Amino acid sequence: MGKMKEEFMRRLPVMDACSECQGTGTVDVEVAKPQSFSCDIGEIYVEEELCEACGGGGEVKRLCDCGELVTLIMGEASIVCEDCADANV
């Protein structure tokens, strides 16, 4: 692998499906709406909103236990960052 490609791979984070929205980018939120201005009895409606955890993208960056990003240079299935992998060797 060339040095430029290796450096590029070192910086790309591994992405996982968002656990809040299961990768859809939206979540269902219950909203209470009154029947009218003079009557406070109403119904509860379900509306879709953008997921706050992933910003509507459906993916979040995978983090190591130390809080650093897990990058593609460590592999798609890796759960540790490059610094923690070097420390364990």
C-alpha cells in the first residue's frame, strides 16, 4: 500500500449504524395536540423527526474505549484505535 493511501486510510473513521434510529436517520416522537384552542382535550400523534444522535445520516463513528476514533487502517471489524492496538502489542 502506498504512503498516501495508508495516510488517507489512517484518518477515515469506521462507521456503524446509529443505535437510536437503527440506521434510518429518523425517529418517531409522540406529540400531544389539543382538539381546539378552547378545549384542551386532544390526541397523541406520532411524527418523524431527524435523529439527534447521528444528525439524520443513519451512521455514527465507532469509538475506542479510550474515546479515540477507530479508523479503517485497523480494519472494518476492529474495536480499538491505533494507539491502543500499539500499546497492547
